[in-house]
Amino acid sequence: MKSIMIIYWSGTGNTQKMAVAVAEGAKIDDTEVKILTVDAAAQENVLKADGIALGCPAMGSEVLEESEMEPFVASLAGAKLAGKPLALFGSYDWGDGQWMRDWQECMETAGAKMVADGLIFHNTPDETGLAGCRELGKKLVAMVL
Ligand SMILES: Cc1cc2nc3c(=O)[nH]c(=O)nc-3n(C[C@H](O)[C@H](O)[C@H](O)COP(=O)(O)O)c2cc1C
């Protein structure tokens, strides 16, 4: 059985809604899907999974959330991500998605196999946004199988 691990940080619930929809999309026969907030996640969860999705909104000034998500992501750099199918997603408000472009570049440098460009959604995802998240989950599984 293939395993998908979804790890996210969300302050006001928008990225959490995206994470749940990514999980829905990834729930295809014979796939185990786990979803964790980053404070409950360990590197081991990532190393063991066949495919990973990471979610975080734009915070600070176009950066990842700095107390939990940024250190976790930094700890994954290097060989730990080499060749791993990876999906990134997150909500934003007033910016233009720079945090996601920077995050994706960092993960690509770390060797991750991006499933698609990082998926961003303005504020609370509507049904179209959630459908996009489900599609991302499906693409992640397709890259793993
Ligand atoms: C402290 C703080 C910093 C933020 N910085 C940015 C930013 O740099 N760019 C942006 O587009 N949105 C920024 N936002 C808006 C959030 O990304 C947006 O509200 C998002 O929907 C929050 O997602 P969440 O509900 O998953 O926490 C910021 C919000 C907060 C509270």
C-alpha cells in the first residue's frame, strides 16, 4: 500500500480546508492518506511516506510561518527530499504568491519531484479552490503509483 503524508500549518483555517481537500483527492484505492498539523509532525513521517503534500499560508512578509513551518521545512532540505513526489499548497491575501514561488524553488533545489506548481488560493477556498486541491491530491497519488 502506498502512503501519502499531508503536513500543514494554518492560523485561521484556510490552508487547513485546502489540506482536507488534498487528502480527499488522494484517497484512491490502495493508498493510505495521513494528515497532520506541523506541530505534530516529525521528519520520520516524511521519510516513510511515498508522497508528501505540504501546506502553509503566506506569512510575515511573503515567507512561511516562522516558528513551526519554516524550521520543519528547513529540516527536510538535502537528501531527505531527493526524488520524493511533493505537492505544495497554501492560502494568501494581499500578495502575489511570492512566498510560494520561493518555497517551490527551495524544494526543487532540495531535490523534490514537484507534482505541479505550488497551488495557491486567495483567502478561504471556494468550491473551485477545493476542486483544485482535490485535483492536486490525485496528481500526487498518480506520481507515486
Ligand atoms: C501575520 C500575517 C502575515 C501575513 N503575511 C502575508 C503576506 O506576506 N502575503 C500575503 O499574501 N498574505 C499574508 N497574510 C495573509 C494570510 O496569508 C491569509 O490570511 C491566509 O488566508 C491565512 O491562511 P490560514 O487561514 O491558513 O492561516 C498574512 C497574515 C498574517 C496573519
